[in-house]
Amino acid sequence: VQGTAADIIKVAMVDLAPRLRPLGADMIMQVHDELVFDVDEDRVDVVAALAADRMVAAYDLEPPLEVGVKAGERWGRVELLEKRVGSRADENPVSDATCAKLYNLHRPAMEKGK
């Protein structure tokens, strides 16, 4: 199972990379089964939906993969945007188990200290 999770996240990464460029977003790292992105604030919703959709679509499973999307300015300050099971949104809270985290690292230097 652990090897399969690694394969699935790699498929999602390969699928996502070219789709992020036109949006001005960067996939900056993978941490276990999480993908971390650098995204301008005005594009968070678009990139979040794309990342969740492509992570779920990476491998067809029954029950479908569950993906949570969080966003925030820093690693420790992310908030849940939504949880997706398959391509259906779900309002239940999600753990950090499978998650796309989106950050805006291009904020002006004075705001980064906040």
C-alpha cells in the first residue's frame, strides 16, 4: 500500500506540473502524500480545485481517493478550504493524511513578518 501511494502521488505531480505553469503557480515540494504549492492569493481557488481534481484523478480507486485542500501564508497557518472525495465536495473536516497545501510566497517583504 505504501508503494502504491508513492506511485499515485508521482502520477499526480506529473499531471499537475504543466497545468500549473499557465496559472503562475509552482509545485515547490512533496512531503509524504502532500503536495505543496506556491500560489498567488488571487489564484488559490483555481489552483486548489485543479490540484484536488488531479490528485483524485491520478488513480481510479473504489472507494475514491480523498483529498483535502488547505491554504495559508505559512506551513503552520493553513486552513481547510475543502475536502474532496472523488470529484464531489464534502464538508467534513479532513486530516493531514492526503493534502494539497497552497502558500503565497510572493507577498511583499513587510507583510511576510506578520
